[in-house]
Amino acid sequence: MILSSRKADRCPPARPRRIGLAALLALTVAGVNSLAAAPSNDAFVMATVLSGTSASDSASNSGAGKETGEPDHAGDVGGLSLWWEWTATFDGPVTFTTETSASNLPEGGQLDTLIAVYEGDGSSHASLSVIANDDDTGSNLSSLLILNAETGKKYLIAVDGKNGAAGDFHFCFFRGLPARIDDLERLGDGSTRLTITTAAACRLRIEANPDLSNPAGWTRVPSGRLNDQVGTFQFTDASSIGQDALFYRVSNP
């Protein structure tokens, strides 16, 4: 072992650096986001290609980002967007919806989504022109929009988290208009039978409200979250037993 006879210079102790709580939280969030792999359709040029007249996709925008030149979808800065591409095979209305994927939602929480539909050649963000966008037209912070498709036209669809929110959601599109209630019938035991029509096997949510003057009174009826219904079907709500009156609505989601 060789010992040096040179005396090491003593350095003054380093002064501790203070970091604000907001900065610490920002660093923590950035660290968590950096661990999530970017989804395959995070980039505009890698949009997931849809085909046909309906499709659904369970997705998560965790790990996604916002590209240089990317527009603010539905007027919100967002920051964690995913992209889909669809070329219309028909003329007429088409519906796009989002909702959370977890079966216990929205009671357990909800991802507030944004959706925007653009047309353009897809070569760059600058080539896009917005056709329609939406924030919360769907139930429980989900997004829903309808546009009139034109055969052969390519549409680029972006879904983002409002104010940079991240989480799981269910993206769905289908030919036609959103689900509707065709008929209500009060049965002898006090339950209510609904006749519902939906154009595609996207998720449905059936809600009831005893007072239309109270917008906050809409709640999902028991078993009123359906995943695979399509066409016209009947649903019986037993929660109306003992109620003087209930108003109903159904949505995708």
C-alpha cells in the first residue's frame, strides 16, 4: 500500500439545498411517468388504424406525451394523448366515445378525457383541421361526439387526459347514433322495464334520477353497466320499486 505524504486540502462542507414541496412533487410525478412505457399509438404517425363500421379499444395514456406542434384537443392543454386513424366506408353519422375501463367505475373514480377528430393527409400536425371535439358530453367526465362521415375520407382521432390526467379508458366508435330508450313500462311489482336500442356492442350506462331539476341526481341503476349488448333489447330496473317516479337516460358510455 502506498501512502501519500501530501495533506489533502479540506473542502468546506457543502451547504444543504432546499427544494420546495411543489418542485418535489413535480420531480416525483416525472419519475413515475418516466417508468411507464409509451403506448404504441402515442405518436401521431403511429396512430392505431381502425377499420369497418365499429371497433372498441381498451387503452391507457400512462407514459404517453405531447408532440411538438400537436394541437390542444378540445381546447385543453392535455399532454398525454393517443391517436387512432379511420377511413370512412359509408356516408352518415358515426359516434365516438370514451370511458374508463375498470368495472367499479365511476363510483371508484374517473379519468376525465378529451376527444378531437381531425381531417388531413396525416403528414404532420400542421396538415390537420379539426372537425369536432368534446370534453364531457358523455356521462361521468367521459367524452362523446357525433359527426357525419364521408366515404373515403380519412379521420384522425386523438384522446387525451384533461389537464394532463393519466389512466385507463375504453375507446369506442360505431356507425349510427348513440344508444336510446325506445319505451318505458312500469310493471306490476313496481319495477321498470326499459326497451333500449344501441347500434354497436360498446359499453352502455343506464342512469335514473327522481328529480329532473337536480342535474346531480343522476346515478347508475344497479346492474346498469352493460358491455356486450347490441341492437334492441329490454332491461328491468328493480330499484324503481317503492319510488313514485324515476326518469331514465342511457349513454355510450
